Amino acid sequence: MTEKSDRVASALRAAILRGEYEDGEPLSQPGLALKYGVHRSVVCNALYLLEFEGFVTKDIGHRYHANASYQTRQVQMVLTMLDHITWQCGLNLVKLNGHENIMSPGRQAMLRKIQARRGGSAARENKA
């Protein structure tokens, strides 16, 4: 994180705690960049940090929403940590087993279908 992203994260955290944002209110990255006078990537880094703290939630479309209530922040913090623990466990499994690609057969089949639709050569490599 940079000094600018830390500054934006602190300001946004304080705004959420003051009640300037409702629970679940969308946070526009371009709008926040204009408000704080920084580049959008700085806002993205600040939101990423606030996601770990539970102050914001990222939805499936990669849009951020404010978590104004204490309970929502706590749940978000636990879910974010769980996601990252799961990701780290997957990396450790790969390292321990010496394999680059450990996936369930169902997930491998799904990946082959997606790659076949794209016409990728990776689909032919996975069948081998």
C-alpha cells in the first residue's frame, strides 16, 4: 500500500463510521477518486485494504459496497479472511504435492469445456 491509498482508506473508513454511507450503499471508484483527488488505482488499493477490515464488501461484479453496521463489518471480515485462508491452503497443496494443477475432475471438465468454446489449444493439452 502507498501513503495515498492509506490516506484514502483512513478517510473512507472515517466516513463510513460517521454514517455518511448506508449499509450496502454502492461505492463508485471513479467517484471516490474525484472526491479524494487521487487516481482510481489508489482508490482500488484503499478499498482492497478496507475489505480486509470489513468496512466494504465486493460483490460478484467486483463492485464495492459500504458496510455501515458493526455486524456486517464483522461478518465481512471473517468471510474475507476465510477466502484468503482457502486460497493460501490451495497454494500450499500445490507446493506440497509438486503439481501445478490440482483440481477436482468436475472442475477440470468444466475448464476443458470453457477452453473448447474459446477454441484454445489448452483444451487439447488437458485431454492428453
